[in-house]
Amino acid sequence: MEKKDLMKKIVGLVGREKAIDLVMQAYNTEMLTTLLNRLEEAKPNMISKFDRRDQLQDALNRVAQVCDLAS
């Protein structure tokens, strides 16, 4: 699903303000997870190779999945 469609779905389930709050919390979690994974994979004197992910898409998917479970 597209980001806009996922956000509309979440807004329809929990309301605009709560949707924004939930997605922002999930986005922060995705960012921290990515950073921690990069730090754990790093070796001394080497830059680790990491895959670029779309954390916003991951956050939206995570919130949408939880909303689906709750409904």
C-alpha cells in the first residue's frame, strides 16, 4: 500500500491526532532500530555496509498491522 493510503486507513481507525502520534512513535522506533543495527554491525576501522530502508513506510506498516489486529 502507498504511504498516503496507509495513513488514511489509520486516521479512519483511530482519528487524525492519534494516528499522527502513533506513526511518529513507530517512526522513532524504526530510526532507533536502524541506528542500533548499524552500530552493532560496525567493526573497528571499517564502515559497515547497510541497506537503506524507508523507515516511514515501515512505521506506517507497523501501525496499520496493529490497528488491523485491534479491529
